[in-house]
Amino acid sequence: MMKTRVRISFTVMVMIFSGANAIAQIPVEVFAGDKKATVDIMFFRFIKNKAGHDSRFLFFNRNRAVIDYAMTKKNNLPQFGFTEACSYNHEKLKGFAPVVVAGILNSGLYPKAGIQFVKLKKDYTIFSWLVTETLKEPNVDFFCLVRYTPALLHTFNLFSQVEFVNTFPTVPGKTFSFAQRVRLGLKIREFQFGAGLDLSQYGRVNFTTTVNIGGFIRYEF
């Protein structure tokens, strides 16, 4: 089943990139915390048109794997997530856009739709969406990423990033899921490195909280 989901994710990426002539740097992050390690590939780029210019279609891709140091044969198994999204960004919408999302997790495939907001500048990025699953008894997801990379000297920049991934159930009795991820360090050309914090909360009335503190290194291929 997991191999099938990986193939679906890879096929979607190939179709979008090949058919739309999209060219993008791909950042890969490895984060080693005191409880878990993660590998994260996340990027978003406007798809190029036939003339080589940015079209109104923005493609988002994320592949994420989490390894728990307390893993056994039956418990704390690796977690995998693949997220593909495409939005239509008209200049009159001032950064807002309709978006469709496909989330592929260990537990299954989750199609979603909603509203996205994007602001891409040289020194900062704001990328966010509010989407709902199109399945029966859907969850509502709020995702927000803010990145700020001002120049400190001629040779390097500050690298700072805050990310929120929150899931709200629409059915009474189901659990909430909140995740916050913070990265703070330096950016030297294609490399970024520094300290990080992953905080996750899961529950409804009483929440289980996990704090994962460590260091990260990113490279843009």
C-alpha cells in the first residue's frame, strides 16, 4: 500500500513538471532532534508557460518522513507524508487563490479543497491555506509557513522559518492535531543550517504534547 502511494506521488510530480515545463530548486532538510529525526523536501514554484514565463498556476510539493528513536517492530513506526497541491493565482485576487490538495499519509489518501494565500518576496515568504477534506466527516486543515531570510553580510543571510500545521475535526469526539515547527540559523548560498524545534499536540480535551529539539541542515539542489 505504501509503495502504491509513493508511486502516485511520484507520478503526479512527473506529470506536472514534464507537462508544464516547471523548473525549481528543490530544498532538502534533515532535522535531528532529541526524540525524532525527519527528512523534509518542500517547495512551491509557479509553473512555467510555453514562453518560459510564470503562469498563474502554483505547484506545491512536500515529501516528509519521520523516524522515532523509540521505534520497535510494532510501535512508533516510521511516518510518511506526501502532499501535492495546485492553485490558480490571478493578480486581481491579491495573493488569494483557489487550491486543490492531495494528502497521502500512512493512513490513506485525502483529497482537499479550499483557499490559499501566497506572498513571495526576495527576503520573505508567506504561504498558507485553509482547506477541507472532500470525504465524508471531513477534517479542516490550516497550514501556514512564514520564512524570513534578510542579508546579514555579503556572504550569508539569516534563515528563520515558522510553520503551523493544524487539523480541526468537524465530527464531535474526534481529536485535534496541532504542529508547530521553528527553524533559526544561517543561509550561505545553497546551504542553510541551525537550531530547530518541532512541537506537536494531539487530543481533544486533554492533549498529548511532544517536544523535539535539535539541529537542521538544508541544501537546495
